Amino acid sequence: MEVSRMSQKFNAGDIVQLKSGGPAMTVERPDIYDEGSYICVWFKGSSREMASFRADVLIMSAPLKD
């Protein structure tokens, strides 16, 4: 399934956060199995975490500083 770029709210590489708070996450790609959702990745200590989130629960976040 191809996702229309016109309908995308976020792009790969965007830094996002849940509206309710939590860690900064990087959008990896649209979730091809759940339209309107995005696969996001973040680190919990040294462990890489990944989950799918609906666009309506995400907000853009400021990029992390070095």
C-alpha cells in the first residue's frame, strides 16, 4: 500500500512527542497497516523502542540539542 504524501501529517525524520508527554521520538515511516498512524522510534536507556501511534495523538517536538 502506498501512502499519499499529500495526506501525510509527519515525515520520516520528524521529531515528535505524544500530546500527553513522554520521550521525544523520531518518525521512521507511515504505518502501512494502520492508515493515519506512524512508526516512531526512541531510546529507553540503551534499548531501542518502536511503536505505532495515530497522528492525532502526536505533536511536533523541538529537535534535541547535542
